[in-house]
Amino acid sequence: MFATALGDALGTVVNLVDPDRVVLAGEGMRYHDLILAHCRTALQRGMFGSMSESDLILVQSDDTAWARGAASLILGTLFRPHLHHGDARTRA
């Protein structure tokens, strides 16, 4: 079942990254009432720790959200200020 596989995968990611919250977004989340319970169960089973009910957030959105996210990553890289690290005395 898709929801169980998704929960298992999320459990692995949570164990590796240890985020404060997990947000699932996209057009497929309109069916959240069909997958949420199975996904949560598999997620809790696969994690080392535990997450509360509010730590798994589902957001129904269209596919433009993916494009906005990709654009923000690119723009963030392009306009990142050039910071210099090190001892200020060695810079001219």
C-alpha cells in the first residue's frame, strides 16, 4: 500500500535528518483522508523517537508549489552574499 510505503520512507528520513516537523505537500494530498492513518502508523513504527500528531503536516497544493520551491532555491544561491571567514587582520 502506498501510504505504508510512504510512512516507512519518511521514518527512515526522520531517523537520518531528525527534523522538527514533516510537511507533505502536493496535489496528491487531497486524498489525505485515505492515507493519513496508514502513513502515520508506518512513520511511528519506523522512527527511533516519536512525533506528535502536529509534527506531520499535510498541505494540499497544486503543482506550482514545486516550481516556486525550485525557483527559491536557485534565487537563494544566486543572491547569497559573499561572506569572508577568517582573521580580519589577514585581509587587506
